[in-house]
Amino acid sequence: MTAPVTDITSARSERELVTRAGSGDPAAQRDLYDRHVDRVYRVAFRLAGDDDAARDITQETFIRAFGRLGEFRHESALGTWLHSIAVSIALGALRKRSRMDKRHVPLDAAADVGANDNHADVDLREQLHAAIDALPDGYRTVFVMYEIEGFSHQEIARTLGVAETTSKGQLFRARAKLRESLKHFARDRQ
């Protein structure tokens, strides 16, 4: 079966843009940026959970990508390659933030020690976001890429440099942790 003409034309057009952008053509760089910035930002936001961090990750992704366009081999879609860069940068930022968070405890946190925080009216969406944010980095990354961004396990494995079975296992464990984290919410609603 042959690819539709629009897919071939689109691929050819993107290949030409990549070549021009790699040569320093600002118009081509802008076009590639405009085509891919929304998806890169979305994955960055979902991994970082913060608008400022997501913007920084997005900016760093394009800076790094434009500096390395000569390394892009067109073995996968440019969007997939950009996502792998964004995920790598986001995971690095999360590790850095985690190290910083371990060193810093706000003063007002002492007031909550021993307090029973029992807000039964918290919205499920907030609970779900909090539960996703609480997942270990690997679980959260695979969960976001698979469930939210729609990547296949093969694409996730290639992007993260892991086996497909690792991707599937981390998704399974992420779902189990989310069920555990949210089971009290379901009980409270009954």
C-alpha cells in the first residue's frame, strides 16, 4: 500500500524545512517551531505540572533541537524526535527540582504536622492531577505519554531508550498507584 500524496508531500516539505532550519534559515526555524510548539509545550506541562517550568522546557527543547538538526536522521517523525528531547529535558528538570525540594521545607509546613486534612469536597480533577504529579518520574512519564499524549509503547520505548516491556510495566504500575491514590475518593462519594 502506498502512502497518500499529502503524507509524502508533507514529509518532503518537513524534510526541506529541517534542512533549511539546520542551515540557519530563521523563517524555516520559525515554521518548524510553529508546527510543533503546542505539542512540545503540552508534554512539558504534563510532566512538569507548572506553566513556567513547561515554558522553560519548551524553549530549551527548541534551542537544543535547532542546535542538533544536523543529527536528525529522519528515521522517525520530527515531532517524535522533539518529544524525546522535551522528555529528556523535563526529566532532568524534575530530578533537579526533586533534589532542591528535599533541601527546602517551608516554615508554614510545621503548622500542618499532626493536622488531619480532611476535605471531602475536593474535586476529582484536582485529586487526579495531584495523584499523577505524585507518581515516580518514570511512571508519570509513561502514563502521560501513553494515556494523555497517545504515544504507543513502541514510540515511548524508542523515545525513552527503554524496552517496550518496561514501558508497559511502568504504565501498569502507574495505573495501580493511581487507583490506590484515588480509592478514598470513590469511597467518600458512595
